[in-house]
Amino acid sequence: MSVAQGYERCRALTRREAGNFYYGIRLLPRDRRAALCCVYAFARRVDDVADGPLADDEKLRRLEQLRAGLEHLDEAAEPELRALGDAVHRYPIPLDSFRDLIDGAGMDVAGATYETFEGLVVYCRRVAGSIGRLSLGVFGVREPGHEAMERAGDLGDDLGVALQLTNILRDLREDWAAGRVYLPREDLERLGAEPPAFTAELIRFEAERAQRWFDRGLELLPLLDRPAAASVSAMAGIYRRLLNRIERSPELVLAGPRLSLPAREKAWVAARSLAGVGA
């Protein structure tokens, strides 16, 4: 298959699987949208290995194969990887951030738990802050220069942490069933919450913390051009509305189906973001 077909396969995968993110991705101009879909498609490969049914040693071996393959994207057999290689030539996509993502996936495979919030932040920066930095390689910044890009990278990283903290809260019961607890042990002990008996007080505490990460991360928007700012605003807006719902009604993640926003609400957030209103 050609590189063009690889781009199309990445786009189709992203549209089918990206859920909340695709509402923001589709607000980008065509070329940037295509490149970001390639970023998502590779990240999905990493996630599928870490969350899949293979034995842990085989998962780690596959993750190392993905890491090694980053050095030879142009020669890859899979068209999706060749498309990513083409995107890397077109945009300053930082491949080291993919390596951080793989490190974070390895932490999941190893069953890492976190005694402190600072330890959890390391994980969040690897699995989600990395996506913020990768996306920024596609977005660029309004004012070129190392200082502006470094500032934007830090904020994109912070926004990634906010998104991941929201994911952790949304998926508390699901992760527990899979044998994973991400919330820091220090918080569980201080607030008297022993899994699976998570408390509303604990969830509100963590939600308030995530809100502060959103406040910092969204300082990124003025540094981006209009299409990129609309894209980020839509993605973040959908997640923040989800977080607001969790904060108001913690019982939604303690019982019942996995919490999500209806498609029409996501589309409304995206439309407001495109208009520059935000969510």
C-alpha cells in the first residue's frame, strides 16, 4: 500500500476509535488533521499492546519493537507507519515523546502503583503529556522561537495531565476490575477510601485537583493559531465537561455504565470551539 493509503487508514482508525479526540482533530486543516491522525494511530498501537491479552513479557517485547521501529518509519512494512514517517518529515513531531509514551505503557504492563501524587504525575506525563507534546509538533505556535515552543510544550504537557486525571476518575471501577489502581496511596489513606470502596469525597478531591491542571494547561490556547486553538479547545472542552459532571455527581463513576457525553453534546462543544467561544 502507498503512503496515501496509510494516511487514509490512520484517518479511518482515528475516526472510529478516537472518540472525544476526533471532534477536535477534524477542526484542523487537512494536512495537519492527517498528521495528527498518524500520531493517534501509533499511540493506539502502543495502547493496544499494553491493554491486550498477551503475556506481560510478550507485551514488553512488542513495546520494544515499536520503540525500535521509530528509527525506521520510512522503511516500515505497514503503510500507517510509513505515513507517520512522512508526517515526521513534514512537521517537527518529537519522536522522543513516543518513547515516553512507550515507557508509560511499560509502567502499566508492570502493574505500577503510586504512593504519591508526584509519582502519578510522572505516569500521566508519559502517557498523556507525551500526546500533548506530539500534537504541538503538528500545531506549531503563533510566534516562532525556542522560548515560545518550550512554553507551549510545558502547557501542552500540563493539559495532557489534566486529561489523564479525568480518564482515571472516569475509569475507576473499570480499572479496578482489571487489577489497576492509579490514584495515589497517600490520598486513599488520608480520605479513608480502600478500593473498591472509593468515596465521593475522594473523587471530588481528585476532580478539583484535575481542574487546576486544566486551568494551567488551557493557557496554551493563546499561543496557537485559530485552527489549532479550536482543536485543542474542543478536545479539552469535552473532557472538562465530563470532569465537571464527575465533580458534581461522583456517584456516576461509582455505579452504572461508563460515563460519557452524548454525541450531540460533543458536537456542540466542537462548534463553540470553532467559533472561538470555548466550552
